[in-house]
Amino acid sequence: MPDVDMGADIDADATGSLTDDSNTDDVDDDGTVSDPNDLDGDGLLNAEDDDVDGDGIANADDADADGDGFDEPTAGNACGSADGIDADSSNFDWSDNCVVSRFNQFADSLYAAGIQRVLYCTDDSIAGPSVDAFTDGEFGPVTETAVATYQRVREFLGDGIVGALSWASLQGELELVTTAEFSTEGPFLDGYTVAGERCDGAVLFYNEVTPAADGLSVDRLGWRLSTGAGSPAPVPFSIAAPFDVID
């Protein structure tokens, strides 16, 4: 049977080798290639399989339908097994976003990509030629260490886990650089960079705005990412899969 662990455990093959973020075919390095489109290897694509993880429990009745060890996000529980209530940064406040850490179900996500952007732009010690090169949406050991360093510098618990306090602090690093033109057709997006010189004012995040009822101010809605420092197209800022697997 294929290896359907998909990163749920740290060392699934008990070899002492931790999950390798760069290996998308065999996440626990036991030598068995997993097909992400057929997790239980029964020949049925996940979209057509009533029991995706092959545990004998129908998807509709299985809180962990894909067998990754975490409860699935639902309409009533947007973050699944993780703390938080907002799976797509649907309001202005980041502090209610789903918690992201190296080994939780959102370790590889567009949320992780946003975290990486702020870390890179605020920390000159992070290696890499550019913010885009560092931002792959895979929350591996380098990102975990960078989060822990960021937290300690700001006198937080340096646990490497991005929860409510860290999310709020990361949002506080942003700086408005472009303002939406309401004369155009919406959505209306203000562009934000990460303050400081390292990312040179590049638009890395967008906040959706709409004219307020008083006609003098704006109401601030949810957030999106830019595709990259040199690519202004907006993409979700969410628990969705990172850039390299977006169709």
C-alpha cells in the first residue's frame, strides 16, 4: 500500500529521519511513493472515493477523512484540529487565523507563505537571495527556527508556533504602499509591504477595502497575498496549498 502518512507523524518509518519538506512524493522518506490523488491506493481518485483514507469509515462520518492525523476543517470548525477560527483571513485581524506550525495540518499552505514573507523581510540573518526565493509555503525546520527567533526578539515564548499573539505581531510589521482606486471595478485592494529596507517596498499582501457608509472612510475586509514581489496578481491568504501546487 502507498505511504499515505502525508506528514501527520514526524518519523513514520522509525528511521530517525524527520519529515523532509522538499520531498513531496514520500513525505516520511521510507522509500514508498504516495499518490496524493489516491491516498489509500485503491485505484479510486480521492474525489470519487467515499473512503479516502481506506480506514473503513465513510468520509462523511470520518473527522480525519484523509488519514493525516488531524480533524478536517468544516464549516463549523474552520481550522480543524488547530486553534483559530479563520481559515482564509476573511477579516482585517490576523490574530484569529488558524494556528500554523511545522507539524500541524497547515504546515504547507498559503498561510505559511505569508508568515515566511514577514520573517524574511524583518530578519537580515535569513539566507536567500530574495523574499520570493525564501517563500515556498513549506513550514520546515528553517522557517520554524526563524519563527522562534522572531518570537524571542519580541519577548514572546519562542516555540516556533504561529498562534494568535504571533499572528498579530506579524501583521503589525506591514506598511501600506498602494491605495485602491474606487473609480475602477472592484474588488478594491490596498497593497502592503513589510516595513523596512530588505523587501524594498514590494507589494506582498493585499487588504480588500470598500467605501464606508459615511463616504469619508473605508471598511477593511479580508486579506490576500500577491503572487510574488514582482507579480502583483492576488491569490488567497489561507490554509490552501502553497504556490507550487496551485492549478
